[in-house]
Amino acid sequence: PTILLSLNSNWEGFPWLIELARERHWRLLDMRYRYGDLPDGFAPAGALMAQLPDHELVKRLRKMGCPVIRVGARPHPDDALMPAVMPDLRAAGRMAGEHLAGRGFKHFGYIGHHQPLVHVQLAQYEGLEAAAAELGCDCHLLELAPTGIRGETPEKYRRRREVIGAWLKNVPRPLGLFCFVDGFAATVCAMCQDLGIAVPEEVAVLGYGDSPSASIGSRPTLSSIVPDHNRLAEVAVGMLETLMAGE
């Protein structure tokens, strides 16, 4: 059977997914190299996709009766129509809280973007907040308002540093700070260095995603909550097999 793939090229579970496909003797058609153009008359046996249920290619495949599994990062209201597998972000927040409490921190912090928090960040924060309540710790939230500056520029960095620095001066320390992604956590480490805040003695920074470049490039090197991408690939393949079997 030929399985259509439309996944992010930098997804860490991709190599294991390919191994799982080989074990099942699946032929893979990677839509990245066709720019999403489905061949005329082609009917795949199944599809693993990163796109949301309202994407045109997804809708076309579903109309054809092709089993589709979404390999996603966040829930979508139409997940009942198109099965999805994704990381448990609340569990990641809980793990962050348990890790920080285990290191002796009584005060947790979380920095997210916009008001209200976007879904991915909200789920992480809710998990961290729940862990704090269970462990007898405090949890502090900073929601960053848009700067109005496009792209990652020095001016945007300085504005963010001013806001984050003012917040860090007003929250209790030592603080265990969980950031929604490793790249942003590395940026916070750099800001702390600029502000004369000792990491990890005054503010311990924890990321999410296990990005080697962010971890190694940060000073000090960054700790991170590690998503189980290989397990996510296994679940996605198993779900697709179930649908392909007519269940």
C-alpha cells in the first residue's frame, strides 16, 4: 500500500516513522516534493499529515474515503472528524513542575505570548499550575503583549528584555521558570545574563522540545522536557493501520 505523507521535515519522529513504514512494507509518497499537488487518479491507502482538518488536501482525501491521521501539536475542534495524535502538553507542564520542585524550588514561573494564551502554551501552563497546587508551590504567569515588530530583531529583543526583566524583579526568587519552547528558553537565559540575574541560582530556566542547538547554544546549557516523538509516531501508525483495516 502507498501511504501519503505531509509532515514537517524537522519533526524529530520522522526517522522512526520511516522505519515503521519499512517494517509494514508501505510505499511512501512525500507530498513535500510535490508541493502538495496530488497526482491525478491517485488513491493512497492512507495518509499521515500535519495539516488541520480544514486544509484543502485533507478535505480532498477525506472526500475520497482515504483514512487520514493528523500528526499534530495542538487539538482542533474537528478532531472528531479526523483522528489526531499529539503530545500531552498538560503532562509536560506537570513534569516541569515536578522537576523544579525536586530541585527545591517553591516558586514557579511561566512566560507565554498574547492574551489569552494560545492553546499550546495554555495547556502547558495549566499543567504547571496544577503541579504547583499539588506540591504546595506558587505559580506566576507573564503574558507578553505583541510588540508590533515583525521578525526577530534587536529592538524586539530589547523590548522583551525590559518587560521580562521588570517581571522577574517583582516575582519571588529563586524562581523555577518553564518556557514553552527551547528557543525562547535560551533567549530568556541570554536576557538574564544581560540583566545580571544568575542562572540557575536565582532563576532556573527549563525549556520544552529537547532542541540540541538551543540547549548547547544557551549559557548555561539548557534543561528541557523531552516529547516522546518515537512513541507519537508509533501511535499514529497504529491508528492508521486500524482505519485502513476498516475499523
